[in-house]
Amino acid sequence: MTVTRLFSLPLIALAPLMLVACGGDAASDGAPVSGEPLPAVAAPAGTSWTDTVTVTPEGGYMIGNPDAPLKLVEYASHTCGACANFSKTGKEPLKNKYAASGVVSFEQRETFLNSFDLVIAAIAQCGTKEQFQPLSDQVWGNLDTVFQGLQGNPQAVEAASQLPLGQRFVATGEATGLIEFFAARGVSADQARTCLADSAKIEAMVKQVEANNAKDKVSGTPTFFLNGKRIEGTAWDVVEAALQRAGAR
């Protein structure tokens, strides 16, 4: 999906989107732990795996040991309620228990359900690579506030969508309160405006997301893969059971 096409989509009723736009079965499969425990992998001296962040060739942001034997990938949308639920229930144990051991790496990749996801991702990626996942978690942890901004000024959002690409994203960020939201969390308003004005970079981001989604046949969020195999479910207990069956403890 090109940038122009993404911003030509009609405005979405975002409150229902939080409930219905996310794909996958949220229930646990109840499968027992079966894999032999994999030994922990020590981080290099003076470092920790939870502070190790890598930007992958697919444009994802990976926390943990880049050579971990278990590689968990989440395709996520910042306006997806199920993604917010996973952030709230799963991120702390995923990072501080599993990634910290060096056995599991966790990579977050973008999927855009609407034009607002693109603006949020562009600002979140505007900071350091270490800021990206914490900023995403801030969005999901404050999704009601974010949605109030997205829905609060539809006329200004519509007007922004008619502007040239170099101005469109900045105007959308201002109209929705997203620039202000991120400014309170470490990405200055000037930083955000600069990144949102870089239409070539945003175009490249959209093309990367489109290529990733096509390659892995991603049609909903969140979608999880463990070592390249799709996990059939979206809830943390489903993902944790898959990790444990593969040997994570």
C-alpha cells in the first residue's frame, strides 16, 4: 500500500476498531510444556540482553540476544486493542524473564491498519532505537487517551489528509495530539515534525511494511511467529506456552 493510498482511505470508526480489527484466537491452547529447557546465554560483560536493541533488515526493533535460539516476532498495530492487551500482560515477563536469559529475542514489526498507525510509527521511530518499544508500550498503555485525540478533531484530520505529502503527516500529528503526546515522553515536537516531514523515509517505511506483510501473509494484528512458524493465537498465555514448548523457561 502506497503512502498516497493509505492516506486516501476513509476515516475509520476507531472505537470499534479497537475491538474487531485484530486477528487471531486469543484463547490458550492448553498444551503442556514439553521442550527440554535451553541453557541461558550470558550477555557480554557490562551489558544486559534487555538493554540490547537491534534494528533488523525487515525494519523491526529487536530486544535481546540477536543470536538467541528462539526468535519471537510480533506484527503489531498501534491502534489495535489486542496489541495493547498483549503489551500490558506479556511485555514485562517476555523481556525480564525470557529475553533476559539470552534464550529468546523479541522483535516488533509494524502493520498499518489505518493512516494513524503510520503517523504513530513514524514518531516512535524518530527517537533512539532503544526508545522505540518503550514508546510503543506508552501508546498501548494510554490507548484511550490516544483515541480521544484521534477522534477529537475530525475536520482538522480531514483537512490534513488533503495537504501535500510533505505537510500531511505533520498536520495529522498536530490535529490528533500525537506530537504533544510523544513530546511528553521524550520525542520533542521539533523532532517529531522533522520526521513526519520526511515523506521519502515514510514512503520507504510503508513499502517495507507492505513487503513484510506479503511475505508472511499477515492480515491481522497481533500476529506472532516463533522461529518463522506462526503461533495460532494472540494472548500472552498462548505465546508463553509456545516459548516454553520450544525450551524457554
